[in-house]
Amino acid sequence: MNKKELVDEVSKYTGMTKKDVAEIIDALTRTIEKTVGNGEAVSLTGFGTFLSYERAERMGRNPRTGKTMKIKAKKVPKFRAGKGLKVNL
């Protein structure tokens, strides 16, 4: 399901206009991005938790040359499914 299909489904379910639903979804994703980017977690009970994860520095291999190289540590987003989502899958 892509964003347009999600907007259509939520619009049908709630009776709201597609424009209003799209604005809400955009606001939700921007808020989650901003919060997780600041290192805080966003928890939606029954659905899951969005959080920031620190990936450690590690050694990797350049696929073109086969040469070993160091990959720097960085923060990456992570999603942990909640109990309600796991049960419904």
C-alpha cells in the first residue's frame, strides 16, 4: 500500500476529505521524524514504537575492489512492532 492508497482508505473509514487525511498523515510523519531524529521514542500503544538506534562502527568490504574499509557509527531509525500489531499479522 502506498501513501495515496492509505489516504483513500483512511478517508473512507473516517468520512474525512482526502485532503484533510493527507495533511494529517504528513503532519504525523514529520512529527515522528523530528522526534526520533532528536533521539526520543514515539510509542503508539497497540501499534508499535519508533526509536533511534546507534549503529556501532564496523569493518566492511568495498564490493567493487574487495578492499576492507571502516564504516562509521551512525544513528538509524528503528521500528518495534507492538503486541496488537503482532497479533493481527
